[in-house]
Amino acid sequence: MSDTLHPWRFFRAGGFDQVQLDTAADLLALGELDQKLWVALSCPVKGIEFDSRSLQFIDSDNDGHVRAPELLAAIAWANTRLTSPEVLVQKRDGVSVSQIRDDDEPGKLIKVAAQALAKALGKSDADELSVAETSTAQAGHAARALAAWEAAGADALPLGDATAAAHALVTELDGKVQDYFTRCQLAAFDARAGGVLNASEDALKALAPATLQTGSQAISDLPLAYVSAEAVLPLTSGINPAWAGRVASLRDTIVNPLLGVQTGLSAADWQAIKDKLSSYTTWLAAKPDPTAEGDGLRDLEKLARYVRDLHTLANNFVAFRNFYTRQGMATFQIGTLYLDGRSCELCVAVNDAAKHGALANLSGVCLVYCDCVRGADKLSVAAAFTAGDSDQLMVGRNGVFYDRQGRDWDATITKIIDHPISLHQAFWSPYKKAARLVSSQLQKLAASKANAADDKLAKAAVGAAEKGAKGEVAKAPPPPFDVGKFAGIFAAIGLALGAMGTMAVSVASGLFSLAWWQFPLVIVGLMLIISLPSVLVAWFKLRARNLGPILDANGWAINARARINIPFGTSLTQVAKLPEGAQRTLSDPYAEKSSGWPYLWVLLVLVLAVAWYLRSHV
């Protein structure tokens, strides 16, 4: 890139510098800015919240992506078509006639189209022609062109209202009639050709065993009539049965009205009929294409869209200004997901969750993939959870997704890419894991004991039943317990309990030797020892979160390390909280009734602790 004297301004967001595009001069000088400083170098035209028609104009090679050269070309083209480029940054919804340059032929066409549209709408040259008005101008152009075409067709109807049906019939029969006259010409050229070009005896024999229908393909493929050197197509009899009805209609609706009553049709007569219908054929071919743009209209719509959209696109392409300044949603944010008491604003469209997740996993962001349904419409999104925790996020949970148009979709979680969400989650994670482990082990122990008791009871019942059935005498009772045999075991257990008691006394002695104000410090220290490793790991991961892989997986070419740090990430996910000034009643009629025993045990421990402390220090 060449050096530039343009006074660029940058703002820092996401951990990197982004160019500030505020003026028309910034846009026009964009080609001089080193593209290594662009946030993105390519974006898809689908899966983003931006006017698809505008992207279609900018995507000049129609490859489904808007790249840096195409954006620069669009800005340069708009500059050559405007009297002042300042309108590009004035957030207008269109362009006025007075703002269009007409110092070259393309500009004159645009201005003429704009003047005609303004006149039709009752506007002056200074009034703005909106994007909607320039877009619908094409429909008006097509209607006017169609009306002019229909007016010209009044002189191209030799058979009046029956001309269209006549033209269709002649077009349908032309190939078969031409085939017949060509065969006749060959028969006139060589007499031997007559017998060969008519239906052969073998072909007719092949038809004999079959159940024949006049519309069958085998009969339709035979010549239109008997081939002879006279080359006259009979119109009353001797016609191939598959074509007899259409030939009769040809005779009554076309031949007789145009040539007079005829019993046969020569090759010259057939050409005369086509000549009489040629004016209609020419008129029909001139029917205007309803999708074709009139002179200057397409460029007028293009210019209006560029005035409205180019500045916005540049600030969501060269820089991610909307996203990082929180002044509105970025183009890649397609809506908001409400789930698990949170609203997630960083939601991107996804075509294939498995393919997207393979690359998006490198972002370090906790992503929840949801299938969204609204009637017959379906949509897949990936939502970033950046606040709260993941305890209740699981496949199958339902939420509601609101798109940028405000429509609500039923959303169901289909896949989760688990990464740290917040420092709060990381701090309590060890305790939650320990609680889940203890709970799981207790449940397993209780289940195993219950199963063992059930198995023992069942075996006893079965054994008693078998003994009763066989009349067996009960066995003698087992021998008495041998205390000496198990003395070693009891001694080992006693030593273990003694060691545990000694350790507990030592810990208690150490704690009670502390001053009262040191107790909270010890508790805080223990909690830090447990939680600090988890928090540190989460802190490093949260600071390294990167938006790039999420967008790269959607077809973007992200050119910067667009980080999502902890404060900014927290702002992307809103956690449920009561409104300011809301009243709250704390009494819950269905709350579980708590027992007083836990409080009594806590009180007893406190009393013993105070007694021990007073005894040791008084």
C-alpha cells in the first residue's frame, strides 16, 4: 500500500485498534489504508443481517462473498455518480435528483430516470427518492413497457382473437408438416423413395397384434399422410389418425379463413400461412421482460442503496464499530436468544452445527447451538453464553429466539461447546464438583445397600420356601464369634480412629490458638487454596476469547484477533434481575420446613469453641 497523508483516526476495542470511519473523506481514502488494519477482508452475502439486494449490487462477481476490492469499487462508483460524496455518511434513505451528476452518458441516464420517477411521484428535484421508491420504479417501468407492447399488437392479429391459438397450432404442426413435404420432395426426386419413405409393411405388421390407440407413439411417428410426388397434404381424409384432429382444426380455423376453402395444402400454401402469421410471431417475440431494468433505473436504485448502506457496511466490515461500541447490533448478529434466565445477544446463523463447531471451538467461547422453528420455517443459530454459569445448560432444553424483525422462534438446544463462562462460575466450580461427587457416591452407596438387602431378603425367602417344600430340618446355628481371631483387626481400627482423633485435636488446637479475627482469614485462605487454580485457569481462558473463529466458520475472512474480554463479554449476555424499585415478598408458603437440630449443633460447637478459647487465654 502507498503512503497516505489522510489523517486517520483509530479507536481501541476488543484489544486491537480499529479505524474510525466518520466522514466521506474517510470512505474515499479507504483504498489507501493498509488492509492489514482491516478487521475483515471478506464477508458472506447470506446469513447476515444486511439488505440482500444491496449486497447483490456490491458482489460484482456474484460469488456469494463481498471482498475488500468490491467494497472499494462500490465506494468509488458512488463517488463518480454524486455531486457531493458527503451524502454517503448522512444516513439518508435515498438520493435526490439534484445530488446526481450528469456530466457523462451513464450519469445522464440515471438523472433522466430520477427526474421521470420524481415527476411520477409528484416530487421536486430536491426531494429524496427513497430506496423503496427506486426499487418499485422497476415495476412501473415494466407495466409501461407491457402497455406499449400490447398497443402495438393490435396490428399483428390477422385472425383477431383467434390468432394466438392459430399461432400455437401452426407452431405445433410445423415440424410434422415440413417432414411430410420433405418426404414428398424425395419421392419426386426418385420414385424408389416413395415406397421406402412411407410406412413399411413390417412396421404395419408390428402394429397388428397390439391394442391400438390413436394417440399411441408408434402411430404418431408414422408420416402425416401417404407420401407421393404430388406433395399435397390432404385436409379431409387420408390423415394419420394421431394427427387427424389437429389437421381438421388447422383446416377450419386457419387455412379456410386465410386461403379460402381448401381440400389439400401445398408446401407454398403452408409457407403463405406462416408468412401471414409472421407479424404476430415478431410481435410476440418482442414482449418485454418484466424483470428487465429500464435505462438508468437499475443504476438509480443502485445509487440510492449505496447512499443508504455503504457507510454502515464499511463500519461492519473494515471495523466492527457497531459490535464493540454497542451502538446497535452488528451485521453478523441475527437476533437474541432467551434461555435459562438469560438473554444472549451474540447469535450467529449456522448451516451445519458440526462443521461450524469444529472451527468455532477455537474461539474459547461457550456456544449453544439451537434449532429454531417458526411454523414451516427452520433456522439454526449458535448463541454465545458469556455470563452466569452452565449448570442448567443441556441438550434438549427449550427457549425462545427473537430475530432482528422481532419474530419469535421456538428454540431447542442441540449441541453445546463448553468453555468457561465467568469467574463466578470458576470460583464455585470445585465446590459444586465436590458436592456432585459426594451426592453421587452417597446415592450409589444407598442404592447398593438397598439392592443387597433386597437380594438377601429374596434369597432368604426362596431358601425358606425350598426347605419347607422338601421338609428339611433347619441347620445348626453358626459357631460363636472368635474374639481372638479378630483382635488384630480391632486393634488396627482403633489405631486409625486414634490417629484421626489426634489429627482433629491438633487442627482444633491450632485453630483455637488463633485470635478471633484470624478465623475469617483462615476460612478465606482455605477457600482461595481450593478455588484459586480454577479461577486462574478461567481468567486466562476468558481473556483469550476470540470472535474470529465463530465468524470464520460462517465464511468470513477475519483479519484481526477480535477478542472478547471479560467486561465486554459480560455485556453480551444479560442475566435476569428484578426491576429497579420492584417490591419483593420473602415469605414462601411452599418453602421446605427446616429442622432446628442443625442450628442446635452449630450453637453447641460455637459454645465449645468459646469455652476452649477462654480456657486457653484466661
